[in-house]
Amino acid sequence: MKILRRTNLFSFIMMLAVVAAFAQKPRVHILATGGTIAGAGTSATKTNYTAGQVAIGTLLDAVPEIKEIADVTGEQIVRIGSQDMNDVVWLTLAKRINEIFEKNQADAVVITHGTDTMEETAFFLQLTVKSNKPVIMVGAMRPSTALSADGPLNLYNAVVAAAAPESVGKGVIVAMNNYLVSASDVTKSNTVQPETFIGANSGPLGYILNGKVFYNHVSNRKHTVASEFDVRNLSELPKVGIVYSYSNVDAEITRALINSGYKGIIHAGVGNGNIHKDVFPLLVEARGKNILVVRASRVPFGPSTLDAEVDDAKYRFIASQNLNPQKARVLLMLGLTKTTDWQQLQKYFNEY
């Protein structure tokens, strides 16, 4: 009889443990950087506002429903508009996220961020976070004081995505306007509309509906744990600039970068990364001074391919492939922390 009672007691305790395990919510830590999602204006109907005015605690209080999804904590990293994003904040974010996961302080991370440079920060973290755990970036196109502000729902959906087991191993994701877009492909396509973020060449990974995530495909680009880039011991990044091409371009703009200590130049060319005849010799000169040159395109969609109208092997240029100029800059900066070999750097552009 005593044995039976003990068995029943043990079974009851085990059942409670199982119930408790299933009832435990995912731990989601939010890192706040400012941006429009934390912006405030004097009018609910006008477009003028100041970014980064609202603290993370206030943002969370505005969306109490997220407490039903996850155990959410928050941390303010900076309060800036993302037009002022810089390498110091990038390194701070990457190091902090890696620390959170290494110390098992959270099961996922959400980053609130301005939309202006969100795609660049997302791609930087895509290459420097060393975990399969979800990292979700979110922002807003309307300030928190606006009528029909999009920030609260975007934040709710970001937490939904972060807490979802399906998001594990997907890399860094931007969650905006109900869509989930890979950091490798995401780009801002409209200056003012909430549906601005798109997957430039591959479309979104999935979407969020009624508090659930649905993934349609995955990115085959290398990221996170498969990335060879490690910034844990870095305090700065190599200097890389972008030269924009246009008709009748002044070639001296390129010379300014050559003479200013830049380690790499991204040429945002026309068409398939094509280069104006007056700029071409300066890029060749840059290579002669061991400055790396990447051919990208100002065209928003499609790749800048190897050896089209330009003989890349002859001039030791690098083709950006699927990366737009601003993302090509991110990859070249990180690539230069590993090597100055243009052929190895081209492999990075082929893989990432």
C-alpha cells in the first residue's frame, strides 16, 4: 500500500513538472536603439516627429498582450534615429547578443531599430551573431504618437516571431507589416509607407497572422553559426566607403576616398555594376594601392554578376552578387577583418 501511494505521489509530481515545463513561456529580451518606433511628435496627424524619444519600458507598456506570449525583459542600448547608426553601436549589439545567448539569459532577442538603416544592422548581425536562437529586428514607419501607429502591432509580431520554435536557425529576421524577411535579402523600398520592407530578390521568408508564424522558405546564404566573422575582440571596423555612379559623374569623388585612408571602395554602378569611363582608371589605381574594389549596382533588384561587361579577374575587382551597395559595404568591412585577398573576399560575396 505504501509503495502504491509513493508511486502515485511520484506520478503526480512528474505530471506537475511536465505541466510546468509546457506552461513556461519563452524568455525574450528586447534591445532598444530608438528609431521611429520610439518616436514622438506634437501632432497625431502630421509627419514631423523626433526619433528615439520613448524608452523601452513605455514601448512594452503600450503592448501588454506580449506578456501572454513570452517573459519579456528590456534593455536600452542607445536612443538614436537610425540615420545616426554607427560601427560602435553595431559592435555593442553583436557583443551583447552573443553574451545573452552564451550566458543563457534569454531564448530569443528582439531589437527595436529605426528603419533608415535597419537592413544594414540586420545584415551585420546576420554575419556576427553566433547562435541559432532567434534574433528579430523591428521598427515602425509611424511614430508612437501618430494615429494608426504601426509600432505596437509590429512589436507584438516581433515577439511572436522570436518566441516561435519555427524561428530557430532562420538567422536574423526583420518583422515588419506582418512579414518576416531574411536579413540577407531585406531592403527598404518606400520612404514613407508601412509596407516598405521587402525581400529584394527572394521575397519574404514568411508572415505572421493571428499571433502565429508561417514560414514558406529559408535562406540558403551563410549566416550566424555558419559565419566565420567574429567581432568579440574588435573595437573598430575597417574604413569602407561607397561611390555612387550617375551620368556625367565627377571622377574626383572617387579620388577623395583613395586619398582618405579607405581600405575598400564600393562602387554603386549603373546596370550590372557598370563603371563610367572616367571613374574606371581611378578604381584601377585604387587596386594598385591595395584598396579593395567591389562592383555593386544602384539598381534595386538583381545581382551584380562576375565578368559581365567588366573583366573582374583582370582588374582584381569583386562582384557584389546579390548584395546592394550598403550591404556590400558591411560584408567588405567584415571580410577585411579576415583577409585582404580579393579572391577570398569574392568567395565571401558568393556565399553570403
